[in-house]
Amino acid sequence: MSVAGDTVTYRQLADAVDALLGRQVRRVEWSVPRLQGELAGEPGSAIRKYRVVFAQGAGVSWNMERTFNGQRGIAVCGMEQWMRENLLAREGVSLL
């Protein structure tokens, strides 16, 4: 069973951080062959597997009703809401 939430690209994440904090985060593009090579060197790494899948444009998704939070009626917030509630507090930024 999985937990569902936003599905965003790394670019969307970086753009959201830029907009929220008013500064530009550094972006480095990794090619699919590079990511596949890293996965070959560490085939058991879940994060390396996800990087290859997302870089190839396949991505992953789940039916919300079949997820842990969907079956239990647990609401999740979106990426930008989470960032506003958590990232800004760490940066000492107030929206009031």
C-alpha cells in the first residue's frame, strides 16, 4: 500500500522553491544514461530506480482510493502548502 500526494517534477519543485523563497536554487540536469549508470552501480537503491523511471518520463501513480491515506480518509496537503507551513518557518519567513 502506498501513500498518495502530489506528483511533481524536479523542475516544478525548484520553481516552487524559487517563487516561495524569492531566490533561485541551482539546477543540474542529469541524463538518462548517467542515471542508468548510477543505478547499475547500485541496483538495490530505490532512489536510483525512481530517478531512472521519472527521467524516462514514465513516472508512477496510484489510484487514490487504494492508498493508505485514501482508504483511511486522511487528508494530505499539496507541495506548496507543505512548503509554506514548513520551509518558510525554517527560513524565518513570515507571511503575516
